[in-house]
Amino acid sequence: MNRGIELARGEYIVRMDCDDVSDPDRFGAQVMFMDRHPRVGAAGTFVRACFPGGATQQWRFPTDSEALRVALIFEPAIAHPSAILRRAWFERHELRYRSEYARVEDWDLWRRAARHFSLSNLPRSLLDYRVHGDRMSRVHQAEQRREGLRIQGQE
């Protein structure tokens, strides 16, 4: 992911995971959001969790920057595969993913980013997040929990 940031040349960096599906309007909606909210350096979206058998559920995250900062104490608060980043701000503050938080690198990044600029979430489901037994958050659940507790112990 850091290599992707290094290679990026656009104003924004948009990411997702290989097993998820973006809504056709996602990129346009996120760019418009960032253009309209110049104090926001990174933003995610609500996601539609898609379970085996066809059931879905909307996962919502805080949209207000201050509420999001508080939520970061307990959880990542931005769905990583739905994130858009303002590249220049990540460059300016030398924000990168840290390998010592390999399973919760997004949570660590959002907490450090929140010290420099506002974070937000668009209140729309713009990504289908596929929930299945082989997803990283399931396969590495114990390690994620340990690393999450370590993040919570900071500061």
C-alpha cells in the first residue's frame, strides 16, 4: 500500500480490496465530497456487507469529524476498502502504513492522520464488502485483536 502511495500522482488516492465491489458512482461521489470539504484529508463511506446466501446489511460509520476521532479510540471508524485520501496531505505529514501494525495498519494510519486533519465518511453505501470465511479480518482475527489492543494502549 505504501508503494501505491509513492507511485500515485493524482490529487486523490482511492483504494479498495480485490474481493469487494465499488458502486459505479463511488469515485465521482467521493471526489465531489472531498472537493466540497477541503478540510477533510481522508474519508470513507458506509458499506453494504454482503453475506453468503445473499443477505446484506448496511454498516454505518461516523460522518462528523469529531465523532469519528472519538470512535477511533475503539475501532478503525473508516472502512479501509472505501477510503479516499488527499495525497498531498499524506505526503506533507509523511503519513504511511506502518509494518508493525500489519493487521490493523488502517486503524493506526487513521489515528495518526486525525492529529493533522479532519476525517469523515460519506453517509452512503458505495462499496459492497464481501463477508466470507477467507477474508483477512477473519483469517487473522486473533492477531488483529492483539494489535488493536496495542493501538488502544497508545497515548
